[in-house]
Amino acid sequence: MKKLVLALTALAAFTGSAVAADLPARTYTKAPEPLPVAPSWTGFYIFGGGGGGIWDANDNAKVTGTGLPLSINSRTGGDGWFGTVGLGYDWQFNGPWVFGLLADGQFGSLKGDIQDPTFPLTGSIKMQDAWAAGARIGYLVAPNVLSYVNGGWTGSHWSGTTLLNTFSGFPVGGHTNSFNLNNGVFVGGGVENNLNIFGITAPGWFMKTEYRAAYYGNKNISELVNVTNAPAGNDIAFKPFVQTISTSLVYRFNWTGPAVAKY
């Protein structure tokens, strides 16, 4: 009996070894690559850049105090260049939608003319700086490209000017003081994209190009003239409309390039 058990045990061991020898060698495979996940646009950003702009204004003379018009409306304007800096915070929601708050400033010289046709007088003024605060909403046309519109409030600072005779071009002994316009609104829109789309490895760095139109209320600019036969107590009514186009370099603090999912 013992011999039979030993014989069967040996046979089982031999058969198992033979079967194992016939099995293919064990192969090893790498874990699957993680799936890419689009980065979020939620977070703070700062930017700086520059651009150009034009402005035009309704321009007419009025009696100081009463506002009685002394001339019909004329149209004046100017143009120039500026630099800009700003910051903001965005929230990405419902997939491709982005909403954000923003604030920025512009510094430069958009130079043009003002006129009082009743004397006649003319002068050269310029918008030296401006500020804006508002919001934007946009749609991601690609994970790293945002198309947006924006709007909000704006103000600007304008230089004073030496008043000249419109025909002779000579000074008449008068001037206007610098002034602020803090009663404006703006609307605009633009495109912002990650610089990686140009084959540059630049996590967090973006470029945006934006158009903006600013509408300001009326400002009565006092003419400070001390010359014989000059119009005493006149104001120049000034109501500008400013359009700008800018390109800026943007840095987003939360952006580190496309993230990857864990296994």
C-alpha cells in the first residue's frame, strides 16, 4: 500500500513539472499611461503690456455757471500710445465657462485738441493715464484659449493746455488746468492663450490681446484767459469717447501646465 501511495505521489509531481515546463514564460507589462486632464483657469493672474488708442470728443463753448451754449458742437480728437498693468481673479465653471474680476491702469499719452470757436481758441491736451475695474466672462474655445467680453467702470486724467489763437497759432495769455474724468464706463473683449501653443514651454505664461471702448460723461473745462477782448467766464464742454487696443503678457499663478490623472 505504501509503495502505491509513493508511486502515485511521484507521478503527480512529475506530471505537474511537465505541465509547468510547457507553460509560456511570464510576461510583464507597464501600467497604462495616465489620461491628461485640462488645467483649471481658476486663480489669480497679473499682466503688463502696451498698445495704442484714439479718442474723439464733442466740443463746444458754454457760459460758466449758466451752461448757456455759445457755439454749436464740433468734433475734435487725438491718438497715441500707452502701457498697461493689471491683475485679476478668474473662476472656471460649468466646464468651458470662465468668469472673473479685474482691475488695471494705463499710462501714456493720447494727444489731441480742444477748441473754443467763439474767440476762437484752441489747445492741445492729452489723456495721460486711466484706470478701470470690472468683470469679464468668457468661453474656452480650447483648453488653453479663452475668448471673452468684459465691462465695468473707468476714469482718466487729462493734461492742461496753453490756449492759442486758432488762426495765428500764437498764445493768447491763457490756459486750462488738468482735470479728471471719473464718470466713465467701458466695454470690450479679447482673446487670451497659453504660450505653449507656439511650441514654447512656458507653464503659467499667457498672452492676451484686447479691444476696449470707454464712454465718459461731460466735463466743463474752465478757460483761464487774461487778455483784452477774450471771452470772460467761458467753459469748453468736453465729452470724450476713447478706443484702445492692447497686447499683454500674463502670468497665471495656478497654472503649471496640463496635469495628469492618478492611476
